[in-house]
Amino acid sequence: MPPALLHLDPETLKDAIPPAYLERGRRYLQERRVLSADHDAERGLVTGRVRGSGGRIYQCIVQLGKRADGALTVVGQCSCPVGYNCKHVAAVLLSLGTRTTPANLPAAGRALPFQLKSWLDQIERATGVPAEEPHRILYFLDPQEHLGVRRTQVRAAKARQLLAGGYGKPQDFNLLGHSKASFIGPEDQRIMGLLSVARGGGDPTAAYLDTLTGADVMAAMTRTGRGYLRSIDGPVLRDAGPLAGRLEWRLAEDARLHVILDTDRQGLLLLPMSPPWYLDPETGDCGPLETGLDDREAGVLAAAPVVAPESVDALEEAARERFKGRLVHLPKRPERRRSHSEEPVPRLRLCSVDLAASSVGRYWGIQRQPEWAHHAVLDFAYGGTGVDPRDRTPVLRRVEQGVLVEVERRPDAEQTAIGLLEVSGFRRATEASEADGLWFERADSETWLDFMQDGLPDLEAQGWRIEIEDGFHFRVAEIGDWEMDIAEDEGGNWLDVGLGVEVDGQRVDLLPLLVEMIGRYQVDLSTRTLAAMDDETRLQLRLPDGRLILMPVERLRPILSTLIELYDPEGPLGSQGSKGRLRLSRVHAAQLAELEAAAPALRWRGGDAVREWGRRLHDFQGLEAIAPPVGLTVELRPYQRQGLDWLQFLREYGLGGVLADDMGLGKTVQTLAHLLVEKESGRADRPSLVVAPTSLLFNWRREAERFAPALRVLSLHGSTRHTRFASIPDHDLVLTSYPLLPRDLDALAARDFHLLILDEAQNIKNPRSKAAQAARGLSARHRLCLTGTPMENHLGELWSLLDFLMPELLGDERRFRRLFRVPIERHGDDVRQDELRRRVAPFLLRRTKETVASELPPKTEIIREVPLADDQRDLYETLRLALHEKVREEVARKGLARSGIIILDALLKLRQACCDPRLVSLESARRVKGSAKLDLLMTLLPELLEEGRRVLLFSQFTSMLALIEEELTKRGLCEDQDFVKLTGRTRNRDRPVDRFQAGEVPLFLISLKAGGTGLNLTAADTVIHYDPWWNPAAERQATDRAHRIGQDKPVFVYKLLTEGTVEQRVADLQARKQALADAMLAGGGAASGTLSPDDLDLLFAPLADD
């Protein structure tokens, strides 16, 4: 019969090789990875070599056969990890295309694999034919199994003997190049000669022991003492003598027949040679086996390949024909049992794979960012047998008590399970592994979390087996109660705070996990974004074992809000949170009270007293009412008594505070009452120190004499003050000024004070000023700041005050800027603004006239605008154009932040031009006659004075006051010095104040800086601001010289502005700064405190056309 044509194409092979492998094999063929392919048509045997994806070359051997219906069968084995009918086998077969094949191609189940035929050849041969230099040669024995056949490799290496014993790093040694090596002894010559014969081709440094010479090589290697198992780290091979044992065929767990070694010792390896040797892999003991068989027969039996049950009959038939009845040790057909009723159990394995961690990258030391892919891998279990859904094998095999059990698969049930995964949101993975199982993926992390919380429990309830690998990113832990515990130190000044949650019955410290999350997401995770999140949004916390805790934002928001506010990677939370505890100052007790109120489900343990105190501090409720001191000669108003209660509360708990009442509400008298309470209680066993502007020292002394005459007051002022230092301990109250504080610091810092009070504390708003640094160097039990303007320009001024009082409250300046200034001033973060307000609220008491002093008369503000005309207008425009160009160039060169001096100088010149051209130090300005605003003032003043008004006139420029004084005299409006004046050059400040208050003069000219604070001028009923100032608080302070407690007349406030000029722009900026201050001190409102490029363009805008 002529040979038939064999068509090896995808259609022919589709039932023999899994589709995925067949498709990959087709791609490999297109990529020319098949290096060789040979077809033995007589035996139906195909061999080939294929280059894999990593560059490694794999060997393939394929036995072709046919079923009873004529369909092709393929039994392909490969040296790759898959091993059976893989993509490499597919590539080799497809490369052959159409080939001739004998008509008597062996039937499936009767075909004799090449390994078995090779073994029969060995049986035929065995039964017919009997078989002081520093370096040393080492031998490494590596027992292997390849394509179901045992083999034993020996690799030679050269190594240097070490003086301390042992050998250095081995280097491969060429078995063919040893003849002239001086370190090759007679035993090595014998071993290498035997290995060279056994080596054949290929690797020149290694050989596989054959059946005939293997025992001789083993005996020689053990005699050298330089034989090792696998590597120099393995045990040394030692000839332990013969061992009795039996070689027998046995059905193994893989449902195939193996020759095994049966002895009294467990765990021995069988080495195929004549006679066979045993090897203990733990100790290196080895030796010949006494099997009761002829050595050559035993060696050939030990080398027998594994036999599939379906090949037993074919093997027996071939042996019978070949050996004509001679005794050959063949396997017996195992007992079989067929099972038709087993249902497949779906098994789902969840894993995360780093796609970037390629073996090539690791080999070359390439460091890459992980690229994680998350998968669910599905297979099925029939009893104890697993099966890949891609495998089309209809019958599965397993071994039970020596019986081969054959199980028929249920493809319908398997497909139902696959469909269940797909309808629940899984899809086939695009980057699937070649490992066993059907690989699935999900769309994104959120859908994975949905599945872990909802879908996975449903599958488990249906009987699915779920395996979650340790490295899987979405392992979810179930949690129990949350608990916050507090421990106080012995002094009660510091709190040790812990936050835990119950996971599987064990407490887990959450602070390190929350801190890690905040640190990881601090750019994206702010209190503002947290507030905007949906309540059901789940935040992820990863436990040390890799599992996730999923928490709804609604539950975690109050805790995170507090921690985000406190978070500092270099501060106490960043460094100590990793230990599971947080060390906080007692000043943060109010925040713990907030947390307790916002998270009612949170259990608390310990710290009852500090939590109660925190609630009082937070709510400002339940303060103990303090009886006014006996020595106070004035009756305190209700709000002033509340202020005294607050001051005493802070003193009781060792806290500092800012009394920030509006000007005129009696901050001085409240403080004097506080000092008297301390004196009368006996607690003030040391003097207290007040630091105030020079202009207010007289006021403090006079107010103390008037309202608290029992206080012994010492004023450290004047050139003879040093003579009074020794008498400080003899007084209750010591007064000094900000200019003198740095000069007298050594004398004052050497003493301990009971209470340190900074009046007009905005004088330390610059923390690097000499006054601020000197104040921080003073020692006192308690500290207090008095100011009607705790913040004038930006939040850094508020920080400076509170840092002086309690440095631990807001942290250092860098941290405060990151947490509060930048988000609030630059980004308008109202959430962070509210957090800052709430944090400082317990330590800042502010009452406005509108809220607590209803007995004050009304205050009316009147803005009078006047346009520039003629030469003054031309001067302004000329200056504006030149100065704007200069500012633009400076900003372009240095940036906005570093151009402040040039900007302020330019704006100063424009403002001077608005007030009066004579203020501008330019020749062209001197030629300009007249000032529109001065003319307006000269029109307004006569009317006011004729009405009997008593007027305070403020200007920032003392030179402008001089021009006004000159104009008043020139126009005859104030004859015989019918006015007084106060500037920084006025020596006797009390004289003009007393004259005005006594009604001697109706007009008081005051420079804003010299008289804008601390003065009590209730005799006035009219205030004129000749020129606007950047700081609205400074203007308001000046107005409050008249509109304060003691005033019984309505107060009118006039602001004079030149129309369309920089003065109007300044007024707009004033409104913005006032909004920031109001938002911080009272709550609410938007926040913005920086000068932007758009602001510059606005300030330097041209005058509108008439």
C-alpha cells in the first residue's frame, strides 16, 4: 500500500493540542523560532528544537498515532515547564506541513513511545553484551528526570583549595582539555576518561552517566572526596556501602507507572546504572543496590521511563515479539475503576502579578516600577484531581489506594461556572500566563473591591473553593469595634494616644496605617477633598499582612480630618505614628473632644478627665464664675466678667491665650482684674511683667492707679531705669516697652515672672524681630497677649502670637505654612480655614462692639471722593506710567515675591501724589500747585468745627500733617494754636492727649503709627482718615481711639479718597484683608491674603477719561 499523506495544519491538530497553545505555536512558526524539525515516517516520530521567549532552546519529541475512527493523536513531550503538547510542540508540527506517513501508523494506546523503545534497546544490549598544587577538580552530581526518564548528570569544575579548608568559587572545567593540567591526578584521569566517553556532544563540562560505566564513575568520585550533590553547598558524596532493596513498578500519584526503590530507608534517590546506586540527598550517603537481579538487568530496570497505563499492553506485546520469551521486568496493567457521577468543583485562585518583573530584567539588574496585573485563575476539581478548563481531555485519572480511577468530565457544568464569572464582571485576561488555568481580569480596582465584598461570598456559598494568594492586592479583612485610648504622663501636660481596631479577634494599631495613607496621598487627600467625598466612598487601609480594610468615608472622616490636621512627616505623628501611638500636647484636647462628638461609634478608654476638660475648652461652656477681686474699683460689665473667667480658666490649666477684644472694650481693665485675683489668692508670689508700646506705659500706670490701686507698679522707662532693676521683686506689676526689652533682656530674663503680658502684641507679629525673640526669652508661669488686631495682613502674624504662647499648638512656621497658610491664603480652602479657626478658638477670646457693647453710640462711616485735576492729574499719570514699567521689569527679573521693595516704593510715590504733590521728591512735582484732597479737607473742616465737632485727623505721613498745619494757619482756620499734634517726635505724649480730652482744643492731628493704638480719646466725635492705609485693622484701631467704652456721642468717620487712583484700589484690598481676618476670628467668609499679578495691574491702572 502506498504511503499516505499526513496534513499537519491547525484544522488537523485542533482536537489534539489546546487552542491557546496551537495559536501561540502558529505565531512562533511565523517568527521563525523553529530551529529544526525531523519526521521519522516509519515510526511516526517527530523531533525538533524551538527557541523560547527568553532565548532558551527547548527539545521536543512527538509520537503520532491514530484512533479507531482515523483521527490523529499527538503525544508530544517538551523540555519546557509545560512539558506536554505545548506551543513548542505545536510549532514543530506545523512546520512540517504535509508529509507522507505509513499506512500502518500505530493506533492510539498501542503506539510505543520512543523512550520505551530506547529502553528495550538497552535491555537487548545488556542481555547480549556484558559492560601539592592549589587547584582541584570537583564533581557535582545532579539526578534528574527528563521526559519521564531518569538520568544522572555529572559536571566537572575547577576550584582553589582554601587555607582555612574547603574550596573557593568553582569554575566550569572542560572535560576534553585536561591532559596537561598538573592538578589532574590518576583518579581524575580515570573519571574524565569515563565521562568523555559518556558525554557525547553538547556541553563539554558535563556528561550524563550511562548504564554501563555509571557505577565506576560513582565509585571513583566518592573515593576522591570531591564529589558533591548538585553544588558546593550540597552534601559531600560518601560511599556508605551496599544497601539491600527492591526495584518494582508502582502506580504513582500522576496516574503513571514508575520504577521505584523499596528499602527500609525513606527518601532515597535511585540512580540508573549497572548496578543501580542509591543516594541519600540529605547526607550524601550513596552506594550500590543489592536488588537480587543481575546488575545489568537491574541497571536497565532503574533506567526505565515512566509508562502510561494505556501503553502497558503495547509494551508487553513489543517485548514478547522482540525477546522471544526471555524474562523482562515489565509493568503490569493497573486495576481500573470508572466514575461517571462526579460533579466538578470550581476553584478560583486570586493573585497579583508584576508584569515588569521579567526574568531578563532581573538578570541584568534592571530596576523597574512594578506593573501590577490582578487575576482570577479558574480550574476545576473532580475529587482530588484538578483540570485546566482549556484541556479537552474527556477523561481524568487519579490513583486511590493503588487503583486507577478514571473520571468522565462534565463540560456543561464547567461552562456554567465560566459563564457565572463572566456575567459577574470578569473578562478573559489579555495578558494571560501559560500556566494552568483559565485567566480572568476585572475592569479596575473598584470593581475588584466590589467583587471581594459581595461577589466572592456568593461564590463561596455556592460551593466554590477560593484561594487568595498572600500577594493579592485586594484581600479584605473584616473588622470589629474601633477604640481610642488615652494615657497621660505624670505631669499631665502630654497625652499618649492610640487608635485600634479589632481584626479577627486581635487589636490592630491603625495610626501607622492612617499616617501612611495621609503621607502617601497628602497632595490629593486634604480635609477639603475629604469633606467633598461621598459618604459611601471606601478608603483603603492596608494591614501589615497585606490585607485591606475598607472603610466608608462617613465613618472615617472625623478621624482622618483630625489626623490630616496634625500630620507632619517630620513631626510627632510622622515619627511616632509608626509605633502605633501619637504623642500630643494637652492643648490638643479640644480636637479630641471634636473627634468624640463627631464619631459616636468610637469607643474611648482612659483620659476621662482630659476629655472632659477638652469638651469645656471646645464648647467654652461651664467656665467657673470668678468673683471680681475686692481691690478692683470699677464694676466689670458682663462680658468683662466672662473675660476674667476665661483668663482664670487658662491660668488654672497652664495655658496661654490672646485677649483680642475690639479696641475700647476694656482689655486693660480685664487684665488688671486678673492680676488682682492672682494677688489676692496668694498665687502671685512673683511680679508680673507687661511689655507695651512706649506710648502706652503711661496709660497702664494710670489705669492701674485708677482701677487697681492695690497693685504695686514699677515702670522701667527712662535713662535711670537700671537703678530700679533691684526693686523688681518688691512690686506686683512691672512695665517695660518693646524698644527697651532687647536692651534690658539680660536683667529681665534672669528673673521668673508670674504672668507675662504683651500689650498690642501685634508688635511681635514678625517672629524674627528683636522684640519677638527677646519676648520668647523671658520666663513666666503664664503668658497672655492683648491685641485688638491679632491678624492684620496674613495668617503668619496669628501664628507668631500663638507660637509665643504655646509653640506646640500650631507647630513650627514651616509646618503651619504648609498646613494652613498656603491652603487658606493661596487656594481659598474654607475647610482648612475652619479647622484653624476651631483649633485656635479656645485660646483666642474676641468680642466686638457690635456683639457685647450695645451701650456704645452708633458709628457712621462716610467716604468723600474727589477727582484729581489739571497738573496734579498729569503728575499722577506720569508717575504711574514710569513706575508701572519699573515694577514690571523688576517682577520679570526677580519674580513677584522678591520685588516687594520696588512695588511698595512705587505705590508710596503714587499715594503721596494723591495726598499732595509736595510730598513727592521730584523736581517736576514741585512745580505742581494745589492738592484736590487738601482743598476738600479745607472745605470740610470749617463746617465740622463750626458745628462744634471735636475732630481726630489721621495721616500716615507726618510731612502731610505739617502741610495741613501750615494750610490751617494760612487760611486762619485755627488761630492761637487751636489744635494739638502727636507724631513720633512728640516727647510729652500725655500733654496733647490731656488738652484734647479736657476740651481745650477741637482738633487733634495724629500720625497713624504714633497714635493709632493705645490712646483713649473719647472726647472726639469725628475721625478723619486723610489717606487710606493698607491695613484695615490699623485704620479701625485709629477710629477706636474715639469709638470705645466711655464714648457717649455718635461718632462720624470720614475717609478721603482721590477718585480712580491707587487709593481706591487700596480700599478694595483693605476689604479683602478684612474678610480674611473676619473669617479667622469669627468664622465664615472667604480667605485670600496675597498680592497677585492681577492685583498689581489693578493698582497701577490708569485714570479713567473724564
